[in-house]
Amino acid sequence: MSDENARKPAEDSKAAGAARRPQDTPAEPAESAGGGVGVRPGVAPEIGPEVEPGASGPSIDELMPGLAGQVEAERAARLEAEAAELRDKLLRALAETENVRRRAERDRKDAEAFGGTRLARDLLQVYDNLDRALAHVDDGLRDQAQSFIEGVELTRRELLNAFSKHRIEQVTPAAGEKFDPNLHQAMFEAPIPGAEPGTVIEVMQAGFTIAGRLLRPALVGVAKAAPAAADGGGGSAGGDAVGTGAQGPARQADGAD
């Protein structure tokens, strides 16, 4: 009885060990009948290297070798396009700034040169009155009021000096000078013996320029060709009046207000 009881626990332990052996022992790959790889008892399958926790995985170059180069090329192209756009905007801004600077400089110079145009035109009337007054002075009047006449002459001279400081110059063509429509305005034409047609024969009023631009044209008489003998001498000795707009100056100075 005791021997049977002793053998029974030993048999039970062998049976339990046999039941646990297939689960505890890892399988090992084995070749199957079709040429595949099976699992052989006692050998673990190969599943690749283990990655430690917290370690970085494979880089993008290792996974997809061509993707990194494509991404870099696209990024470089985008940066080049942005740089070209910014360069174009910068050049346009610099050009506009330079244009504004030039316009401001030109406006400043014009204002400096022509800012007194309207005042100068008004002062020309003063000069004309002084000039007319001195034109009617004869020797007798000069002897009677010599100091007064000298004062008027001095006033006119000082006015011309003030004009010169502001680049206002007098235009007084000499007799025989060629008629210039840019500076002169013809008031009449007359046939004058010995005078070449188209030349100045008389100055009725002096003209003026400011900074090289016409301020007021000189009013002049112009010689014309003598009439032919067949006309019977129908020419007028006093000259024919010419419209002020027909042979007037090309342009006058505009005031820079």
C-alpha cells in the first residue's frame, strides 16, 4: 500500500512535466514540405534587432534615400523664389525713392529760380515807368532838375541790379538783329531801305528772361521786303501792324507758386 502511494506522486510529477514542456520550449523554424520555413521546436524566430526604449529610430535617409534630396531641392527652390521676389521689391522701392528725390530736387530748383516770377512781372511795370520818364528828359529839363533826374536813373539802375541777382536779364535787341520768335514779339512790319527782311528795326519795349526762361518778350518792329515796282508803290511807309499772336514768342515763364 505504501509503495503504490509512493509511486503515484512520482508519476503525477512526470505527467505534469511532460504537459509543460511544449509551451516552455521556444519553437525553432524548420523547412516545410513546400520549401517554406517552418518553426522548429526549441528555436526562436528572428524578428530583427531590438530597439531600446528612448533611442531614435532610423533616419529618413535610411528609410527613403531619395525623399530627403527632393525635399531639400523643393526648399531651395522656394527660398530662391522668395529671394528673387524680395530683391525685385527692393529694387522697385529704391528706384521710386530715387525718382522722388530727383523730383523734389527739381521742384526745389524751380521754386528757387521761378518762385518770384509773379513779383518780377509786377516790378517790370515799375521799370517801364522809370524808363518812359527818362526817355522824355531833354537837355533843358536835365539842367533844371539834374539831381532829380540822377535819382530816377539811380533807381532804375538799382532795380536792374536787383533783377540780375535773381537771374532776371533784360532782352533788348539791337537794330539789324535777326528776329527771334522765342524772345521777340513783332508789333509791325515795314519796308526799310537797306534793312534785311526779318531783322529788327525798332524796339518798342524791352523784354526780360528769368533763369533763361522767357518772362516777357521784347516788342519790336520788323523789316520786310520792299514792294516790287509793279505794285505801283502801294506799300505803306508807316508799316503794317502785325497781330501779336502771329509772330509772338514761343513760350513765357510760368510762375512757381
